[in-house]
Amino acid sequence: MSTDSQVRIVHRPDRHRWEAVLDDDVVGYAEYELSDGLATFTHTVVEPAYEGRGIASQLARTALDEVRQEGSRKVRPVCSYIAGWIDHHPDYADLLES
């Protein structure tokens, strides 16, 4: 792995998740389920060798930004990481389901 490598966050709707890709390897992901008016985030994973690098935070921010941009859904954070991330970033609280 090159020290110049950047993590890319890629939406994979066919897999119902956003993936963190480093070089050509998936090193993390945030899974979701969609229903009428709701995006339920169910699970966030970062491979142990890549923990502590802010990858989960990048996944959360990118996924939530894309939900906001799409504009037709609220968020249900079943995943404890996504819920905690929103708690620490109150400017995303408007995305939460009522």
C-alpha cells in the first residue's frame, strides 16, 4: 500500500452500501436499507488494519451528505456508529426521522 493512497467513498446501490476503497481494496462500508421516505443505516465496518484513520467518519459524512442531496428520505440510524456520528455533528440532526 502506497503512503500516497487516498480512500475513496463509493456508493454501491446494488449492494445497499457505501464502500471505502483504498487502492483497489474495500476497507470499510456503511450498509443501509431503503423504504418509503427512509434510509435505515444498519451496520458500519472498517477492517481492523485500517481503524483509527477516520474512514468510518468519511463513510458517515459521505452517505449522509448524499441522502441530504437526494432530498426525499429521512435517516434512521440503527447502526450505533452512525447514530453517534450524528450526535457529534448536530448539523446532520435534521436528517433524523421524527
